Amino acid sequence: MASPAPAYAPLWLKVLVIVMGLLIVAGFVVIAAEIARRMSTPNAGRSPAATGFTERIALPAGARVVSVTAAGDRVVVHVETPGGPASAYIVDPRNGALLGTVEFAPGIGR
């Protein structure tokens, strides 16, 4: 009985496996370099303190800030006015810009 002939992979399959292996290694190198870059400059260009902005947002007379909450990439400032509606001011924390307000008028239900 004759022994089976050894199986050889075609040349194109060997080249394809080598190229895919190199792409995987290159991808890991890029990911590692990006992680190292972000760790060395954790909040570059994103921190309000780093940009040094000062923004004044006008509130109604007698209004007081009740709370400040982070919501995604925005900051929501809950403001109450005496005898008036409560409001939510939506602010961009990167530059202090007022993006919009939401007023909650008393007595309006669903």
C-alpha cells in the first residue's frame, strides 16, 4: 500500500495568510500607539481648564442654580426662579457656549 502524497498549500494561499498576519500585527501596533498617545496627553484640547475660557450666561433676576449634571458631552444646569418656571440650561463644557434652554412651566401636564 502506497503512502498518501503530502498535501501542499497553493502559493496564493500562503501569500494571503502572510499578508493577513501582517495586517493584524500592523493593526495592533496602531492601536497600541494610539493608546500610548492618549495616555500621555489624557485631555489635550478637551478640558475647559486647558482652554481657559470664561463664559457668562445671563439668568433671570432672582434665579438660582439648583444643580449641575453631566449628560453625555453636555452639561445641564437646573435653574429655578422665584415664582417663575424652572429651566434647564444646556451648555457645551468645552467652550462654555449656551446651546439651549428648556423651560418647565408650572401647571402644564400631559
